[in-house]
Amino acid sequence: MQQGSIIQSTRKHSPDVWLFRWSEKNRNGRRVYRKRVIGTVEQYPDGETARSAAAALVAQLNEDSGQNRKCKITVEQICEHFEQKELRSGDSFRSFATVKTYRGYIRKWIKPRWSSFYLDEVKAIDVEAWLRRLPIARSSRAKIRNVLSILFNHACRYELFDRNPIRFIRQGAKRRSAPVVLTALEIRALVDHLALRERTLVLLAASTGLRQSALFGLKWRDVDFEQGELSVTRSIVFGVVGRCKTESSQKPVPLHAQLREALLTWRKTCKFTGQDDWIFASRLHKGRRPYWGASILRKYVRPVAESININKRIGWHTFRHTYSTLLRSVGAEFKVMQELMRAFHLEDNDGCLYTGSGASQTCGASSGSGIVLPSDQLGRG
């Protein structure tokens, strides 16, 4: 059992401090000497009070020492076990996008820092300090924290470890700044300057709030032109077809008459117009796959936006942010917004609700500005 020792150490430009010193053996059996500052002589006037202040640290060291030989599983080993059991099985309940995201965070962030650590060596306070030093967005840090927690829960489920220290980590996911949204006038100007394919895509995205995966996963049989509805039954991520992000995402989408006309106009110019064909089928792949959304955005939409002085970083999710802002600006109830955006709860939309100065310009001008909002649905509650 560790007792350690208390010594007084001088400081050149500050009061003397009390140091607690102890030794321990590492995994290779070598003895390592360590020390930690307990406090200043002003806080603890003598060695006895400093010893009392170090009691919690001594108890923790002895507890860790007793558990040191119990766990022989490293973080890298539990990552491999998790991939084999949870991510590689064909009947995984996780979507392709989720599996790819987990693997990315494990490969890029978790393994480089923690792979050689045994599970009992991973401490909540150390992980929390490491997360705060990462030069990435808060939401990304929160996702890394969540993946780490999933790994420890996996170890507990298979009785490879007995606790999850990650649950004590404090890491928020709040945005540092409001998301980019476009005004109705900017959307109208963008639509007016785009070619037919891009115009139809942008109009559909901005008028329905569909996620990119659902937007490019649409087929002609999903459109009911008579009833004015759009069925969202699948998503496509990195070329892989799968189910939608949430159950709420599969709810029918109301189509405005303008939007139906736009889709019919696009269909007349399409080479692939069968019921089982993609609405935005790629001619390069002879209709077997839809277009690559990121490529269209980079080659066509953003250059046109820059040419008409829309100096904003536009992504497909920007149109979803814009849609939620427009709904709020015309007085839609939160329950109606939740239904129209097909979100399990509004936070599912990545905090996209924004009611800044841009939103005020859209109030009462949604249809006349080229944005189609299902106004007949706004009164429902």
C-alpha cells in the first residue's frame, strides 16, 4: 500500500509548495517515480495539514494499484473487438453512414491517442482535458466522447471491463456560431441563374428541407403528382442505399404545385423516367446510380452563387437550415415544424433553427420569392 512522502519545495517567484511523492511500477515492471503539487505553504502551514489534503490522492493511488493487474485489455483491442462484433456483421442495426462515422472517429482520433492504454488507465479527467485541446468543433468532440463511451459500454457488455469512466466527461456540443442560412431573395436569385438540373435540386431541397441522403435517394415512384406528396423511403450515403436517418424522416412530404411543375419539367428532359429510376440518375453510370451531390455542389451551385455575390459557404444542409428558418419566420408552430421537417425532435436538425436578420426578410414572401412552403399545412397543430 502506498503512503508516499510530503516534502516542501521552493519556488523562485511564488510561495513554496508541498509536493506529494510516490513510486509505482509500470506495465513493464520498471519503477517510475512521480510527484504532484498539493498546495502552497500559505494554504497548508505544516506537513500534517498537507498530508491530510493528500489523503484522497493516496486512496486513489492505492485503489488504482489494486486494480492494475486486473485488466489486460487495451483500447486498441477493444476497438478491434467492437468492429468485429458490431460493425462488420451483416445484420448490424446501424446504418452505413453511422458505421463509417464510427470507424472514422476511431481511426483518426481515438486510436492515435489511446490505443496503447489499458482500459483501467483511461481516466475521465485525462480524456476531458484531451478533448478540450483538440482543434475541432465542439460537436465533433462530443461525438468522439460518445464513441469512446460506446466502446466502454461494449467492453462492459462482453464482461471485459466493469465500468465506463467516459460517462463522467463534460463536453458540450453547442455551436460557436449560428449556421449559414439563405434569405428567400438569395434562393430566388440562385434558382434563376442555375441550369435546369441544379435548379430543380435546389428548389426541391429548399422547399422540403430534405437531407442530402434522402434528396438523392428519391425515385420517380416516390412522387405522387395527383395527391401532391413525396414519399421518403430510402437514403443513399457514399453510394450505398439504406434506410432513412430516423423513423420520422420517412413521413410523406407535401409538394406545392410549383414544385410539382418543376419536377415534371425535369422529367421531360431526363433519359431515365421509369418508376424505378432515380429522379436524379447519373448518365455517366447509365442510370444505375444517382448523381454525386458533393460534385454538383462544388462544380455548379457554389460557382453560380459566387457569381451573383452570395458570399456564403453553401452546403446541401444549408437549404435544410434555410427551410426551418423560413417556416419559423411565417409563424409555423414548433409541432408543425417538427412534422414538416420529419425530425424526431427539433434538435435532430443539428440546431438549424435560426431567427436572425436574414429570416426577417423572408416573412410573408415565401411563395413570391421563389421558395415553396406548404402554407396550407402551417395552420395545423
